[in-house]
Amino acid sequence: MPLSYKKPSDRPARKAAFPGLFYFSLLGLPLLLFSSCGSNDPGEVEAITKERNVPSETGRDIEMIYTDSGNLKAIMTAPVMQKFLGENERIELPRGLLVNFYDENQEASGMLKGNYAIRFVNTNLTEVKNDVVVVNIEGDTLHTEHLIWEEDNDRLYSNEMVRVRTPKEIIISEGFESNLHFTNYKFFNITGTIELDDPNDPNVE
């Protein structure tokens, strides 16, 4: 089934600088979890949040815009974002995420969604879990419970069971990897295939 995407020009222009590869917008009001610390000193606040392993910032209705040399690569939205400081700085998305990918012509090229995600800031890795779905522009669809997005290498992969449906067949495999747009993918260990006589048959999932 063809995907429907918003063009970048249709999205709100409001952005703010954010450490790393992307920009972000807080479409709702950010919730700052500093108030109980009893101090306005940024260093003391940071120390307390690290010690307690509580988020230094929480935001709602987040939009992140990933770019590379000024070229749009992806737009990610999430209902909740929590930022944690420390040596293993990370951003958690406890209520999931939706990512639209774009090609070199700024055209929509694929989609990724999941019910939970965590981005490791120091390594530019995003781990997506729980009912993960990837769809390319042709409609090929992948389902898995765990996936890694390597931002620096434009790579998606999983070492767990994946199920890919194309117009011609369903492929079940232990692990896969692909490019960012899910147009060039390979399987690690195929455990089953199902040929589809009718790709629109509702009885074949």
C-alpha cells in the first residue's frame, strides 16, 4: 500500500539547535525536571540528575530533523522525549517514535516506527523496540521486535527474527541489514518463505 508523507515544506518551520546531527522542535511545552533540586546552579543540577538517573529534560510532541551537510535525511516525531546526562548520555522515547526518511532529492523514501526507542548520543545509534515496522517506498514491509539504526553509516539491522512482506512473497529470517531507505537489504539466516499468489489476500499476514 503506498505511503503518505508530509513534505518538509508542509511542516512547522520552528526549530532549535540541538547537539548532534539534528535539530528539534518542541511542539508542546517542555517539562523541566529541575524544580525539586533546590538549586539553579546548572552544574549542581547536572550532578543531581546523573546521581539519581532521572532525566535532565522531558519534552512532549517532539520533532527532530536529521541533516547531513545541509541535506535532509529524516524527520522523527515522538510524543515524549527524556534526556539523560552522564558518560552514557542518551535520549529515551518511552512512548515510541515515527521516522520518515528522505533521499538525496529530498523525496520521501521510507518509514520506521516502534513503540520504544533510545538514542545513544555518543555513538549516534538508535535502538528501536516493540512492534517495530519498516516500510520502503515500494511498500515492502518489515516487522521485528528489535532494530538498530546506525546514523553515521545510514544502516538498519537486527539480529533477531524479522518478517518481510513484498508483493511476491513473505520472508522470515533470523536477522537482516539494509540501507537507510530499506531498498537494498539482505538476510542473515532465512528460516522460511511463503509465495503469494494474491498480494492483497487478507488471509495471508
